[in-house]
Amino acid sequence: MSKRRKTTDTGAMLDLWRPPKDAGDPIGCLATTYTFAPGLFDEQCLARFLEIESEPNREDLAFLLERESRLGAVYAGVLVDQTQAGVEHSYRWDVLPVRIRSGKQHAKISLLAWDARVRIIVASANLTEQGYRTNYEVAAQVDLSPEGGNLDALEDTVAFLRSLINFVPGPVDQSPTVLRAETFLTDVERRVRRWTPNRRRQSVRQHLVFTLPVQNAQARARSSLDEAFDLCRSRGGSPREVWIASPFFDGESETSQVAASLCKLMVRGDRRDVCLCVPALRDEASKAWRVAAPKSLLTTPQRYSAEMYVEALPDRDTDKNLRPWHAKMMAFRAEQYSALMIGSSNFTSAGMGIGQRRNAEANLLTIVQHEDFAREAGKLEAVWPEMTQIQDPESVEWRGAEPEREEEEQASSSPVAPGFLAAIYRAGDYRQVVLHLEPNQLPSEWRVCATGRDKPALLNSEGWQKAGRRATVEIAWEPSQPPEKLLVQWDDKETFLPLNVQDRRELPPPPQLDKMTADDMLGILAASDPSAAYRAWAKSQQPGDQEEDELDSAVPVDLDPLRRYDLHATFLHRVRRRARVLAQLRANLQRPVSGRQALEWRLRGLVGIEALAERLVRDLASADGSIDEALLTLTDFLIVLREVDYQCSEGSLRKEEYDEVFLPFLKGLTKDLHQQVSVYRDRISDDLWQFWERVVSRGRA
């Protein structure tokens, strides 16, 4: 085997979720995982992707409002294996269960899109605390911009994600989660259509390779091992050397089959070198090695005349802290090139795509052409950490594949009962939980409960049969907040059923939002830094801090003579200040917007134009005596909206598309406000009423 350079360089995988320079506004993200920790995805991954600056643990109110506001304008979804998909999560993003009958959704690939950048993340790590913070993992990114990028890799990623979406159970034409995911992928394709591909000859090429079971008669099964070798051969023949690093394996016979497939794909008529990097422990007293892998991993390649080397995977970091190995890597070397495959595939039949049983897997293959004075091949080899070679591997104890102790296998692996396809929550005035069922596949006895609400039984098999055994069941839901999770119980078993929302715009706002005044909301909408504005408002809702500030003040409040004449309270100052803020609001509304969803959220979101109008009307209703000042503010607000002159940019919503949404919204808002203000006609001066009528009449035109 050739000498490999070792490195201990590491990077935080969470940083891959941060937008690159000049990325623009976020558009959306779609990730895949096997096991899933929604808290990590919500508070760490999405927070970085959306550039939320509030800390979820220290500034919980600011983080909540900032997250809710940011998520309304973008798409976010996670494709999860069905056995892990019923977790509690925010209804602002989707969990899509992937049901593969003979395997798992085991891929770990994420597609992140901003206005001017797209990033593909391929990793071995699940979206869990262990995956992102504890384990030895491997990850890589592929970035694209309008100036250049690997458009083939993006095309392959989108096609793979669409394949996974096809494994999501339920009626496709009635699934809002599937529709949102498909819309996001289509939007990404549309945005990159005019981007420049990499056309010049490159010594480094990256390709995505996948394992995937057969979906239908038109599709074929895919194998990461076969695809990787085909791509390597296109760069200069079959590899002579192969390194394998995998934490988990099959039993003896299946491992022998995978190892034989590998050897048959390697170079013929020449020396073959195979290095196995496997989990192993060494007894300190006897110095004997115990290898957690089947011995056929060693003996099968020997039958194909391969020279075998065995190394022990590290399980501790440089500070001797326990750090389980979870990375999956394969390296290939020939005379003309070196290659490295990283991703989700263990060296198993289901992971590599050998045989009938196959997972969904995603891997990134990097191929480097050997050229004089080039350093890229050395960088590939440097990815491998320092390992200890096991001398005389024939004589060590090969203990076989251990029971699957992988952190992703420690989670519940109970699939949802057959017949339960999907669950959707309909928010709004008439709240419902909608169940999509496959009647002929249901167990004889079952029940569905809502957790978090004293576990009320929403439906059971007896009630369902009496109601006519319908495939779609609509169940009324009285509480204003949706159920936290749905629990399905049958045959002494139970598991959670994923629950997503039909229309996020119908979700109730956080109750903390009721305390936000019109001035508060206007300040946030007009701010150049909304994150800072949210944090400032959230801090103002903590009276304890304010009291401490007053106690620490050098001049007590009640003794400060200037406080008796607060210029901020004068009418003229308030008018001037609101004029400045309204002008800033207009400038923000004129900024380029990524798409219709983002524009709709600007107008109708939790802290949007419609919500601000409601607050201004509320000020009108609560005003004592004359309400002229409150109506004057509302009038100025309508004038500012009418003066909005949208400025589009490349990749953003075109002006005619913007007007198709904004102008009808403004017309409808003007009509609604006029009806609400008319109730207070007898409390409004004649001059101001005439002014109001003139502004309204222009807004109706």
C-alpha cells in the first residue's frame, strides 16, 4: 500500500449550515437523516441557515419570535426513515417519513439554497447531537454560485431527493408536505437554470453516487459501489488499491458477498491491495486484538489474491475522550488517479447496494487525476486519521459483526402500523386532524391518541368501522394549539405518527405576540437588523431587568427633573419619529424578495403588514376621547404602502410578479381598514375624515 499522510484537522459540521459570503436571503433547505433530533435541527442547523442571532437557551422569547418570523418566508423539511419520523417538531417545518419496505432511509444529504448560492452537504452524520457533536464523522460540501458550480451534482441531488419523496406514504395529490418539498426542488432548479457550469478541464472531479432500491417498473435499483467503480474506471481503469473504513458490517455470508463484489471490480492481472479499517480493541495485558468484524472480510479478498492490511479505527480524540467512530469512507487508487468516497454507506450489502435488500444511501466521490507537482491526491489521503496497524491479522480474534450498537440503531426501530399513511393538522377557525388510511392494511384493533393533551383518543378501530371505514378521516380538534404528537397503539405495540400542518399561515401566533404594540411591530418591520430588534423587544418584556437598571442609575427616576418633561412624549416628536420609521418600512418593502412565499410572509406573516394594520386599528379602538392621532398614523401607513416601488434584482421576484401579489393585497387591506374605521366616525374630526376618505379612495383604484 502507498504511504498515506495523516492529519487530525477537524471542522464543526454545524458551520456547514452557515450561509457563504454573498449568499443573499435564504430560500429553503431539505435534509435527510435516519435518526433525528428535532431540537438540533431547529435550534442549531436552521438557526445557522437562517442567521438567527438569538440564543435559544438564553434568549428564548427572542429566539422563538425570530425563528417563527424567519421560517414563514422559507421552506424547511427533513426526510426521515419512517421508524424515526414521529418526533415532536415545529409545525413551521415538515417531517416527511420515508417508508422503504426492504431497507432504511439511511442517506445523510442536505440541500441548502439562498438567493445567490446553493450548497450540498454530504455526511455520515445523522441530524442528532451524537452525530454533530460527539462521534467521529466525515462531511463535505459542494457549493454552487451564478458564476460557476457543479450543476451535474445538483441535478443528481435533486433527482435523488425526488426519489425519496416517492417513498413517502400517503395520497400524493392530497399531501401538502410532498407538494411543498416538490415546489422547493422545482424552485431551486429554476434559479440555477442560467448559472454557469464548470466546463474547463479539471484535475479534481466530484460526483454523487447513490444506493437505492427499486421503486417501480420504470426505475432500476442503484448501487453506490458499482457507480463509484464505473466513475473511477472512466478516469483511468480499475483501482489497484482500496481502503475501507466502516463501523458496521453484516454477518459472515453477506460480508463475504460484498467483499467478493469489491474484488471482482478491482484491477485484474495485477497486484491488489486492500486495507480494512475496522473497530478493534486491544487487551492491555495480553496485547491481543479483538476485531468487531466478520473474518470473511479478511479471508474473502484473500481468495481473490488480494494483499490484506488491517488497521484499528480510533475511538478517542487527542484528549483521550471517548469518541465513537461513525464515519464511512472508501479510497481507491490506480496509476492515473486517486479517489475518495464519503457518505452514509457502511460496508454492508444494504449500504453498498449488493443483493436484494438495499437502503437509500448518498455518497460523494472525489476523483483526483495524478499530475506532476499536484497536491490534491495528498489532500485526499490526508483525510484519513492516524490509525494503528494490526500485525498478523490472521491470528487476532475476529468477533464478527457486533449487535448494531450504532447511535442510529439505539433509537426506536418500530415502524408505524400498516395502514397508517399520513396525518395532517388543519389550523384556522375550524381545526381538524386529518388521517389518511389504507383500510385493507389496518390491524384488527387500534387507536390513535393525541399526546400532550392528557392523551385523548382521537379515533379507534371500532369508531372508524361504525363511521364507514373511510380512507380519509377528519377529526375535530378543539384546543387552539395543535397536538404535540400522535400516538398509534395496536397489538400491544405503539409508535408515533408524523403530524404536519396543512397551511402554516393558519397557525396561531405565539401568545407572547399579544403583548406587542403597533410601535413595537413597526420598529421591527422597519429595522435594518430585525434580529437586534427582536432581542431588544424581548428584553423589554423582562421587567426585572428594567427594575435593576433603575436601581443602578446614578439619578433616581423620581428625582430626575428632565423626566418631568419627556420630549419623546410630545405629539410633534411622535409624528416625526413615526414618519422616519414608516419611511424605513417602505424601503424594506421595496427590497428584492426571493419568491411569492417570502412576499406573502412579508405581508401576512406573524409580524407582517397585515398584523401591523390590526395593531393600528386596535390603537384606534383603545384611544380615549379623540382618536385623530391614531387615525393619522393609520392614514400615513396607507400612504406609505401606496408609495412602495419594488426594486427587483437578478434571481428575485420580478416586478410584475410582485405587483400581482402586492396590489390586490393593498386593495383588500384598504377596504377592510375603511370598514373598521367607519365604526368610529362620530369620534373623528371632519377635516381628518375627509383626508382619510381621499387616501382610501386612491387605495381602491
